[in-house]
Amino acid sequence: MRIYNRYIASLAITVCLICIVLAALDQDDLAVYFTLNVTAYLVITLLYAYLNPRTRRSLKALGMTFFAGFLVVVALKVADILQG
């Protein structure tokens, strides 16, 4: 199995498991799903750091976009907490 196939399979399995576990726990907050899936994406991408440079650049750009979304979710939660 090529490294790209393992990478995609790892992401797919992890995202499915996260969604199944959160659904089983009756979680209804979309921010929790997004945060956990982004965290899993970033960790798995770091584990597959030995991809070729072009692929790493593309994944780095995607990771930065996901991280920006994560920061927006955190900022919204902090604003919600501060407002009471």
C-alpha cells in the first residue's frame, strides 16, 4: 500500500470513528465535531511528514485553513463565555 493510500485511509477511519463516538455520546454541538476532526487531521498529517515536498505544501495550506477555522470557533466560544 502506498503512503498516500495509508494517509487517506487513516484520515477516513479516524474521522468516521470520531463522528461515531460523538454521535453515540449524543453530542449535538457542531463546534465539537469540527474541533476534534481538525485536531485529528493535524495530528495525522504530522505523522505522515515524510510525504514529498509538493504534497506537504498543499497539506500545510489546508492545515492552516483548518487552523484558522479552529481559531474562529475558539474565539466564538470565548465570546460566548464572556457574555454569560
